Amino acid sequence: MICDLHLEHFLFIDHAHLEFSKGLNVITGETGAGKSVLLEALKLLLGKKGKGCLVLGGFEHAKVQASINIAFAPRAREFLCDKSLLNDEDPNSLTLSRTFRHEGNGKIFVNGILATLSDLRELGIHLMEIHGQNEHQTLLEPRIQRYLLDRFGSSPHLNNLSDLRRVHGQCLKLSQKLATLEETVRSTELRMGELKNTLAELENLGISSPNEVESLHEEERRFLMSEKISSSLKLARDTIEGDRETDGVVSLFFKAREALRKASQVEKSLLPLFERCDSMYFESRDIASELERSFGNILFDPVRMDFIQKRLADISKVSRRYQVDCSGLIHLLKQVKEEISEITQPDFARERLDEDLKKLLSQRASLIDRITNEREKLASFLENRVSEELKHLGFSLAKFRVFSSPCEIGPDGAETVEFLVTLNPGSPEGPLRKIASGGELSRVALAIKKVLAKEDDLSTLIFDEIDSGIGGTTAESVADCLQNLSQSKQVLLVTHLHQIAKVGDRHFVVTKSTGKSETKIRIEALREPQREIEIARMLGTTGSDGIAFARSLLKKGALPSKKKPK
């Protein structure tokens, strides 16, 4: 339960320190006085996102802090322990604190330890529940009605729901994997055709070495050079040896040698010239022989040259198509063979997924059966309990029924839930969303909350004008219901009705004052004299007679077993 709440520079409140009691705590005040400020502070402590406009004008920061007794909140203590946020000195004590700045970058503390907004939200669901006018409308939604029905279930039922959400999620994931796999299988035939065409092309190309292109280019270069060398050697050989049309150097030197030989026989002084010419003749013959041998050693194969050039063109064409070089073609060939091998292997992955999905579907079906059967039992229980509570709230002949209808299997089961009511004699049964008016809906919500409160471990319930749209004897019935509920729960209630305010264990009043440039709100606990005045104000008679009447109402409103708050 909430022990106290401290507000500092928050919205229009400069400073407030409120101490709450067990039982029923009522908050009253004029319309527009700012009663919602208190609930806004509590919502922020339960994880609502804060804004910079929460800071009172003229100040740099705002603070909201609450002390909470968690002696009877085992789930809250377990959460704090798991998060290492438990108060080691006093495990039953919890302090929540939030600061806000104009820039919006405030801080969160749990038992003095820096925490996150997510921590507050997870912790808050184990501490208290706020039921406001907006929640009346959410009560009309079938998904909320199903959630409320499930809250009446025991731990095994709640565990089954948790398991169902987990298993259903796994089913969806596996189904998606199978769908993806099936799509892959459908595209496999096209892919296989592409792979086979690539494989045939690469195998026909027959590249065996990543250096083949370099080797072919080197051989091509040698062939091109040998052709040039052969042409030069042929020219040199023909020049020295001559051809059919002209005499070569050897023939000319022979003629010159013979002429000098004959002349030197007559004129001995020409003998040196003869000897030199004779030497040049034999030297030219030797050069001619060397040229002939060299010409024979130069190889040039036009057929081989044509093959090399065609081979290089074929490799270049395939390389451009697949955008890889020669070594890349060899790697591509290996990849293609591996992919073909994988595709042609037995599809064990699909078989395994099919088997896993069958097991999960069977598990899900079993959980759904258990959940459906339990919901039928819970529906009967809820129908009786809520119908009985409605009788105490002014609907003497009301009947409340939980109607279930099959729906597509989802994470929350295989049925939708709709609350049906008959509130007035002679009225047909119909969905709560169509039958109940605003005031009637408030009472139905209160009846459900009261029944639910006895089944969960939440120690604090907060109601924001749940009495909207009612009055007279109905208001008295609602007051009795809230007073009975406060015997087992701490209840905080914003109300406009004196019938409810008079039965409160502790009474807070909200007042607003406005000046030329500022607005201020005060929240303070009332003692008996001030409380009599406030009840009189709510009655609309603030004179001495009204105060006396308010005093009598307060005496009648207090239960004999209750002690007055200090």
C-alpha cells in the first residue's frame, strides 16, 4: 500500500506531503480544482512517460516521490530482488522517486538506485491498478474482457496462457521458416537450370590452371617475335647467299677472289689483297651457314597461333559474362558444383522443420484445450459473483453473463469473450458495450473490480471518478461497495459525491487559487471540522445547518469496526 506521497514544484503544486491510510482514501474538490494532479503523479511513478511541462513555473526541476509498503506484494519483492533494487535494510519498504526538468531529461530512482522507465512499468503492475474514466471505455473491448476473465484464473491457468503465447510465437516462426523454405524449393528448379547452363559452359571451356591466360599470352608473344626474327634472318641469308634473281655476297666475294687470284699470279704485289678477299669469302660462307642453322631453329606455327588467339578470345568472353578473371572461373566452377550438390541432396531441413512444427502444434492444441475448459469454469464463477455484486449496486434483477465464441487461434487462445448484461427488468440481454450507459458502466466496472480484487495480490486500487453519472440511492450502494472493498484493499478515490466521501477513512481536499500571473493548487488532509465543511460544500449547504447535517452523515458513514485516522 502507498504510505505517503511527496510532490515538489510539480505542475501547479509548490509542495505537498500526503500520508495515506489503509482502507478508503477519498479526494474531493471543486470541478477543475486539479484533483487529477494527484493521479498524474501516481501514473508517473508507475511508468508513464514524463514531459518538461510538469515543472512548476519559476523552478528548474520537479520531484515526485512515494513510500510504499510491499509486505504483502510478493511479486513486487521478487521483481526488485531480480533487478537488485530491493531495500536490503527493510525488504518490505519501497521508495519510488522521479525528477523532471524543463528539458525533459529527469531521473528515476528505485530505493535510491538509478533505474529505468521500463523498470517502473514492470514494477508498477505488481503494486497498484488505476481505474479511470478512460478505462471504462476499454472495459467495452472484447480483448480486455477476455483479459479480465483470465485474471480470475489460478496460477496453472496463467502459466498455460504464458506457455501458449510462447508456443504460438514459436509456431509462427517455424511456419515462416517453412514458407521461406518452400519458396526456395519452388525457385530451385529455375536455379538448377541456371547452374547447369553455367556448369556446361565452364566445363566446355575446360580451364585447368589459373595461369592459363598468362601462359597463352607468353606463347603468343614468342610466336609474334619469332615471325619478325625469321623475316630478318631470311633477308640476311638471301643477301649473303643470294637468290634466283640476284647473286649474294658469297657469290660476289667468290668472283672477286678468283679475279684477284689470277691477277696476283702475275703481279705479286696484289697477293695481300687476294688473301684478304679470300678470307672474306670464307667468312661470308661461314656466316651464311650460321644463318641457315639459326633460321631452322626459329619455330613459327600459324595453326598454333590461331588456336592461341581463339582460346584467349573464348576465355575473355566467359570472363566478361561472369565478371571474374581466369582463376575466378575455376572458383566459380567449384561453387556451381557444390551448389548443385546441395540442391540435389535430400531435404533434411524441411523434414526437421515439419516434425518440429507438428510437435509445437500438438502442444499448442493441448494448451488451448486446457485454457478453453478453464475459461468455461471461470466464466461460470465470474457470472455468479458479478451478478451478485450488481444487486448490491442498485441492479436488483441484473444478470451478468460471459459469452465465448470460437475465433482464429492466436497467442491468447481460440475464443473471443464478450460480457453480456441484463441490467433493467424487461430489457433484453446484450453486449455491455451496447447496453450500459455511462453511470451503469461505472457500476459494472466497480463490481468486476471488487470481485477481481479478492482474487489478486494487488494491495492498492485507484479510482478516478468511478462514480460519474450516478447519484441518490445508487450512490449509497456504490459507497457501500467501496467501503467493503477497502476492508481488504487500500483504495484511493477521486469523487464528487458526498455519499462516497463520507465513508472515507482519510479525506483529502484539492483547492486552486489563481492570481494575475500564476495558478497554485493545494492538496491537504482534512481533520473532522474541515471535513464537515467540505461535505457541506459537496451538499451545497455551507451554513450551520448544512455543517450539522454533514456531521451526522460522517457519523453514519463510519463503520463501527474502523478507527479514525490520526
